Amino acid sequence: MSTSLASTRKKLKLTVTVRVMDSYHGKRVSDLLFDLFKQSGFEGATMLLADRGFDRRGFATSNVLGLSVKLPVLIETIEAGEKVLEILPRVKEIVGSNGSITLQEVEVL
């Protein structure tokens, strides 16, 4: 095993998929999650705005003018498992039935 692989660290990747305008108590889900991650001392998070997608609520794509409010957003963070599991109940509360939440064990090089 090479030296770089020997120093890998296991963490959890939390991925949340919602729609860009999904809200919880009048605030965007994506903004609430970013605030939660920052307040919880996470090292970082990334938000990706997708061009199209579909889920149980239907198909989402940008329209001709590019002004769709239904576009999918993926929010990802990689953090120590304990930190992720600590905030997971709050993430579930914020997302509710609006999207999906996945956890994946990853090795950070």
C-alpha cells in the first residue's frame, strides 16, 4: 500500500437532493442546510444546481427562458461520521418529504 493510501481517513458523505425553491418555514432548504453545516463546524459543503432531473414529484428541467423554479439542487458535505450523525435528525426535519437524503462512507485522501 502506498503512503498516500495509508493515511486515508474514513468520513461520511451526506448528499441532499431537493428542488431549488423548496422551503421550510418560509426559508429555502438549501440555505438552511448551509447555515446548519456552518454552525455545526463542518469544514465545507457544495451546492450543485442541476439542469434536469425527476423524482416522485415529477420531471424538472429548465424551460426555454431558463427560469424554472423546479430545478434539482444537490447539496453535499463530507465530514466526520459523528458530526454528520449528530445533525442528521435536523436535516431530516428540514428536508421532510421534499427530497432525498443519502449517506455514504468515503475515504478521504
